[in-house]
Amino acid sequence: MNRIVVVGGSTGAVRSVQALRRAGYDGELVLVSDEAHLPYDRPPLSKDLLAPESDGSPVPLLTAEDVERLDLDVRLGTRAVGLEPANRTLHVVDDEGPSAIVYDGLVVATGVQPRRLPGTDHIDGVHVIRTLEDARAVRDRLGEGRRAVVVGAGFIGAEFASVARARGVEVTLVEAQEVPLAHVLGREVAAEVASVHEAQGARLMAGRSVAEVVTDQGQVRAVRLDDGTELPADLVVVGIGATPATDWLVGSGLPVDDGVECDVDLQVVGHPGIYAVGDVARWPHPAYGRPLRIEHWTNAGDQAEVVAAHVVGRDRPNVPLPYVWSDQYGHRIQIVGRPADGVAVAVHGSVAGGDLAALYAGPDGRLVGAVVVDDPRLLMRLRKAATAGTPAGEVERALLTPAS
Amino acid sequence: MTNSDDIAEKGTPMETAQTIGRRFACNEGDLAPGESMTVPADGEDIAVALYRNDDGEYFATADTCTHEDWSLGEDSDLEGNEVVCPLHMARFDIRSGEALCFPATIALQTFDVVCEDGKVYVLR
């Protein structure tokens, strides 16, 4: 391939160009991003970047020096608007209008777009946290005594709540599920993880949904819930998940169904030479065999290595089990594998105690996932055990039972 | 210049160690195969991670993961000659320092290790 075009400013896009160069691909490499900035790291947007000690600068994922060293043609402020696979042509729009880029290989890495509360797009003070601009806008509204309503108590919402509490903000989380994250962690562990909110002075209203965002001259004033409760708000942060950013692929013929459908090498099904990487890709993860779309930061890097190997004709590298972390109220929550594929068979410790460890077993009793708080070394051992498919009971006896 | 001249000029490894200095890390036997430890920063010396692989060989690298601030000597996972950072799963070759997978893209600095009289030293 003489020219590979990577579409997106995401972690997956950056990992793709890095992995291609590392694998020895020496053709032309173009990165197209609709953002104004060079790609930056997104996890800190809901964590460190909102903290008082931050100056609001992002953590770069790709520096100007990287661009030079990797010999990249980076086109910022350039939005992909269409694809013609038959002519190997990507259509884009930038300040100067529409243009076309011809490619030999293409990597779709447009990531996801956050779900918003319907009808709230133009309300001042209602935010999602996906981009640097989002995070800075949220940051500007944080301050002692302000009142924030967080819609959705998933990772983004919980991380925001944690930072906001540290800054003296009054926080109420509104969550549609009876127990936040129950669909990921199971009720018991999810309830333990959610318990830190109340312990840290944030209010959690679970099993509730938003009926209306109340405004005053275009500015958010309150959030009214389905049971009529009205929560005064200076700021609303919405963290209710995200959908694959694939609108630009409509009409391209690429198979899209909650993500771009890929084979085990991340090649788009029926489209040799076109790949998808990161949050936008749905693929049969080698450890699971069934199509999964994984919105984890590490997944983007894992997949990029697979794509690069395929492009240069190398064997597919080993793909580790999914891994994700979340920082909340000074605790680090680490999750490996897929807890949702099993049930929690052993739950030791607590989040507040900084020693939670939960093991999940699949139907055959093997360890399929684990949640660990503040013990990275244990997490690594459990990661190994889950990779090996060790029976969960054996793992519990070996690693979790107190030595006394 | 011949090889032997080269050695004579630079000195034997031990002489080099004495010339440029070495840091005591631990006693032989303190570190079991497959384990690692941190030699703390001291003055101009940065913190160093000392590893002992399954074959009993010692290797040393800079202690801090090149991706994000984390001690590889204290809290990491050693698999053969590879160390994995438990925060974001960066992986390095402890012999060369090479960054083997994302998110690591920068190699770890490496240090020579010598054992003498039952003591393990990291060379500066």
C-alpha cells in the first residue's frame, strides 16, 4: 500500500499510525481529524483535567515532534463526510470546502459520539465530556458551592462526580438503573462500587430518569425527574453512553450495525484494505470469538497492533483480555476480562477500604473477569488467571483468602 | 585497535564499575526468580527497577514506566524477560528496555548489574 489514510483523532487513530510505522510500513500516512488540536488523551478529560491543579492543558497523544518523526500528513479541522470504496476515495470537508483523498488502505477510527439528552443541545450549562472543549467548558463551571446534576452514573459520570466533590460542588447523580453499572459488574459489586458516592457526600438517585431540563433564559436552572423531583442545577453533565460515529459511512456500503463490522484482523467485512480500530469497531475478539465492540482505551492500542501486523503481512499478535480502569474519589478501580460474561462468585473487601476484589466465574466455573480496587499487583495476577482460564474457586483460594 | 586493546583501555567490567561507580541494590537471594524491586532514587541517581528473571539472571531498568508515573520495581508483573506495567498494560523487555506494546512508545533506560561477594550492584 502506498497511501494509508487514518480517519479520526481518536486513541485508535493515533495507535494505528504509531503501530504501522513500528511495524515497518513506510508508505504515505495521512491522519484526518475533525478536531482543531493534535490528538490528545481522553481519559484525563473526566479526571485530572478537571482537578484544581490542572491548567486545562490536555495530555498529548501525538506531539508535533511525533508527527515529524513518524512522517505523518496530519490534516486537522478536516471532517470525513463520505466514502466511496469502489474508487478508494474519502470525501472530506475543511475550512476551504469539500475535497477528496484517494487511498490504498483506510483505517476507520472515528470513535464514538456521546449520547445527549434530547432537546438540550442549545441549553447553556448542559454538557457531555468527550472533547477537550467539553472538558474545559465543564471546568469553567466548577467551583465551591455550585450545584451539579450528573445524568448517568457510569464511569464518566462517576469520575466527574468525584472531581466535582473534591472541588466543593454539590453533586446529585441520576441513574436509570436501580444500581449503576449493574449491567457490567452485577448488582452486588456494582452496589459496592456505587456506595462511594454517598460516602463522599454526593447524592445518588437510582432508578430515576430525567423528565425535563428546566431553563431560565436559555440557561439551565434545574433538572426535573420522572417522579416530579426538581433538582436545582448550575451545571448538568450527561454521561449516558455513546454511539459509534458512523454517520459519515451511510451510503458507503460498509457493513455498519452498532459499529463497523470487522473480521478477526479488523478488516471491514467484504472490504479488503479497509480496517476499523477502537470504539467504532465491532470484531470477533480472539479470546471470545463473538463480535464485540469494546470502548476501552487499551483496546484501541491492541487493535492497532493487529491492523499493522495485517498490513505488513506479519502474524497476528496475541490480543490481551479487555482491560479498563476508572479513578474515583482517590481509588483506582481496575476491571479485566468480561465480568458480564459471568457471575460474581467471590467478593472480598470494599471500595472505601481500598481492597475490593471480585471474581467472576463463567458457566463452567472458570475465571472470566475480575474487579480490583487499589491493588494493581493483584489485578495482574487475576489477569493471568483469567487469560489461562483458571477455575475461579482455585484463584480465590490462591490469591484472595487471607493468609491468617 | 584490537579487542584486547579495547578492553585494556576501558578496563575490565569490574574496573569500570569502580571507576564510574555502582549502587548497592540487595543481597543475592533477597530477590527470588520472577521478582523485582526498586532501588530508590538517591541524589543524582534515579530510581532503578531490579528484576530477576526465571533463570535467576538480574537486569535493571529505570524504575518509572515511560508512559505514566508508576514504579515498575515495586508494582509490576514480570513474565519471563518482559515487565508489564499494571496501570495501562505497557510492556517492556527488561534486557533492552525496548517498549513492546502500547501505550509504551519510549524505551526504558537500562543499567548493567554485577554480583560480587553475595551482593548485587547496579552500575551507574
